[in-house]
Amino acid sequence: MSTTVTDSTSTAATSSASTTSSSNTTVSKNDFLKLLIAQMKNQDPLNPMDGTQYVAELAQFSSLEELQNMNDNLNTSINANYTLTQSINNTLASNLIGKDVKVTSSTVTYSGQSSAEIGYTLPSTASDVTLNITNSSGSVVRTMTGLSTTAGDNKLSWDFTDNSGSTLPEGTYTFSVSATNSSGTSLTTSLFKQGTIEAVNYTSSGTTFTIDGSDYNLSDVLEIMGSSTSGGN
């Protein structure tokens, strides 16, 4: 009779532990300790838990606690380093106000300034380069031909006029470049614009720079060239 009662209790304890394990894929140190205590309470009094097994399970509990504490300390350290890095980056970013920079961009925002510095990078020497500028509706408002075909960076100034020489309305414009080599093969070009950092913005998603009325991420910056020498917009 005693054996029957004991087996039933052990089965219940095992079932409880199995249910707990299946409902929680991650066992915390508190859960582990509760399971160990439950196992001790429901052990067969005629066949108690082996001391070696008990010591082994305590060692597992100790290891679990150490690993969890190590993980907590690591997370604290990572968060502290991230906060420090962000603070340093924010301080350095504020020193960039007034600097001329080159950023990856294919758009230009016109808000009354006299001109915009845009450019393209050729992987090799081209035989023909054409630049098209479109408005927000996708219509081509300006086409430039006979541009520099030199490999590397090529910069030009656009005065916000269309093909007839009329000043365009304020807004955002997109430019694209098509280039071919002497064999007629199209070349892959990358686009950029040059402008002055007017403001630094600290947002929940990171630090951004306001350049000629548009915001850019730090990762968009290709080159910092120094203080602005332009006469203004």
C-alpha cells in the first residue's frame, strides 16, 4: 500500500514538473528551486533521493544562478557602454554644425537658396554622361548633357532653373545620372550632394543632420570637408 501511494505521489510530482516544463520553455532560477523543493517533498520516504544526485542538482542550480547573474551584469555593461557611446556621438555631432559635408543623396530641396551642389561618381571613364532632374510628379524639368566623364567624383551646381531658364517653384527634386563608356555599356553611378550642416537633431531612432532643409542620418555622410565658405543661401 505504501509503495502504491508513493508511486502515485511521484507520478503526480513528475507530471507537475513536466507540465511546468512544457508551459515554460525557459526555466528561471526560482522555477528551478521550486522544482527541486517539490521533488524533495514528494520523494519516496523508503527510498530517499541519493545524496550525490542532490549535490549534483544543487550544483546545477548554482551554475544557473551564476549564469543569470553574469547575463544581468553583461546587459548592464552593454547598456552603460551604449549610453556612453551615444553621449560621445551627440557631443561630436554638435561640433559639426556649420561644416560642409558630402552625403549620399539623389534629392534636393529648394527653399529659396541660390543653388545646390550635386554630383555623381563614375567607376571608370565614360564617353557620355546625362543628368536628369524631375519634380515631385516625376516630370523631367531639367536635362544636362556634355558633363564631365572623368572617373571618380564629379560635382556641378544647379540654380533651380528648368530647361527654359525659368526658376522652378520650391519643393523637392530628384536627380539621376546615366553614363556609358566607349563601348556603349552603361556604367553604374552613385549620387551625392554637398551642403552645410544647419542643425543636429537627436531622435529616438538616432542622430540626424539637417542639410539644406533635408534630414540625413550619420551613415549618409560620405565626407566632412570643413567650415562653410559659401556666402549663404
